[in-house]
Amino acid sequence: MKNLKLSIIAAAYNEWENVRNFFNFWLYQDYANYEIVIVDDWSKDNTLEIIQQYCAMAPDKIRLVRNDKNRWVGYARYNGYLHATWAVLKFSDTDIAEDYPMQKDLVSRLMKPFNDDDAVDAVYIDYYPYFDDKNIVRSLENFYYYSPVIKSPANLESLRIPSSHMPTLFRNKKIDLSWIQDIKNGEDRFIAVEFLKESKKNALSHWNIVLDVNNKTIKELFERYFKYGKNSLWILKSNKKLFISHLIKPMIITVLILLFIIWLIIGNILLISPFILLYLCLLLLTIKWSLYYKKTRGLFLFKIIGFWPFFLISRYVSVFVGLLDMLLLQLKT
């Protein structure tokens, strides 16, 4: 079996509370062929000092890159990408220990699809055992988000196996990510889209135990989607088809919501029919999705019928509001 080299890329800005746990997590893996490229984005606390301590402890594993000034996370990830030269890439957050309990064989399992098959270009994570309503909706949303850029039917099939997360490892194909450096939020999705556009075959890494405590409430998820909307204009630089799919769609759904509200006021049945059609479409997609994943079979039917489609509708409205906020800001400047 192959033992390909992995570059783990992380950006750090004022992360003194997380960076020790980050290194303690990645440095004790049982997979030998990997490096950590960490970019300090001109931190104002003692993050840099802590990173330097770990660099001295593991000079063969850690490479420190420092931006010339504070440039936000998009530039930091891009800078780390420029310094990562090994065969496979993983973009990691510094608060990784909040998402994953210690798993010494995590890298081995993540790298297994690459080591087993030369054709694999991207790997998804299958989350276990944390799989509740919010993660189901996130998995559905990722299916809708990435499917427009998938070229191969085999890749689309692998995306239908919901991982509740975006693809997380990529074969290093020296893709041009220079435009990513200007993005201040949501850059990980754009990076994933760029690599998926060039991927020939996707794979799934199974049984990765996660905690996923970052999005505890529905309100926090909507705030997250609002930020996606604010950054949606960057999709134009990546893929026009994706731009149309994920900007026009929230606009249409928001208009249908407004028609529904008008129907509640004036009672014209013709106004509610498009909204009913929208709900039925999302319901059918949700049922189709749930059939692919055995973990959903034990959930109550009313959640499939009543919760997930309306959550997706609300998600798109949040994205639309974020996009509108960004457009108004652009007009003012």
C-alpha cells in the first residue's frame, strides 16, 4: 500500500486558546508521512510564540509561515497553500479539537482512499455518531451546493452519500487559488469547489468520530448562512453555473415566500400554488436523500415532512438577505 505525503494547512489569528490543542491533536497521529503548514496572520496575542515553541519541538513536522501583516483568513489559507508541496492537502481549522475527540488513526483513515486508489482526487468525511437535525440539513445543503460543479456521474453518486460536511482532503493539483486571498469568510467552500471542478473521482472516509459543537442553535446556523450570502459574489470568480444555481435559487425562494405572505393577506389561491410546488420539490429531494442513508431511517416521518424542507427554505432566505446586504454595501461604496 502507498504512503502518500499529506500537507495539513491551517491559518491562525489570535488563537492562543486553540493552537496548543491543534498541535497536540495533529502531532500524535500514527501516520508518519505528513507535515503541518501553519500561517500566522499577524496575531496580536502570544499565538506566534506558542507556534514557535511547537516548531522547536517538532521541526520535521511543522512549518511556520507568517503574513507580512494581518490579511484575513482567505489570504492566510492561500499563503499556506503556496507553501504546501506534498501530494495531498487538508485545510484545517485551529479549533479542530472542538470538533474531533482524539483519534490517533484519523490521518490514516483519511488518507486510505488516496493510498488505495490513484484515481481519487477528493475525500469526504462521514460523521459518526453525531448526526442530528442540523447536521442532516447541512448535509442536504452540501449536496445542493456542490452538485452543479460535479462533472462525473460517479462523483455525483459519491456526493449523494451524505457526509454532513464538505470534502475535506484534495489531491494537490497546483490549482490557481489566487482569488481566494480576498475572501474574509466562507473561503473553505470556494476552495472545495475549485478542487471538485478538477476531480476525477471522489471517495468517502468512514467512521470519523466528531463532536461538532460549534453550531448549537438554529440561530447560529442562520447567522452562518447570512455570511455565505455576503460572500456569494465571489462565486462569480469561480463558476458561473454555481453562481446562477446558488444566487438565483435564494432569490426565487424568497419571492415565493413573499407570495405566500401576500396570499395570507388577500387569500388568492393562485399566489400560494408556486410555494406549494417549491415545498413538494424540496420534500421529494429530502425523501430521496434520506433513502441513501440508513442513519435517517429511525427518525420520525414528521421531521422529513415538516422540518427539513422548511429549514432549507429558511436557509435560502438567510442567504438572500446576506447577498442583499452585500449588494447595498457595494452600492454605497
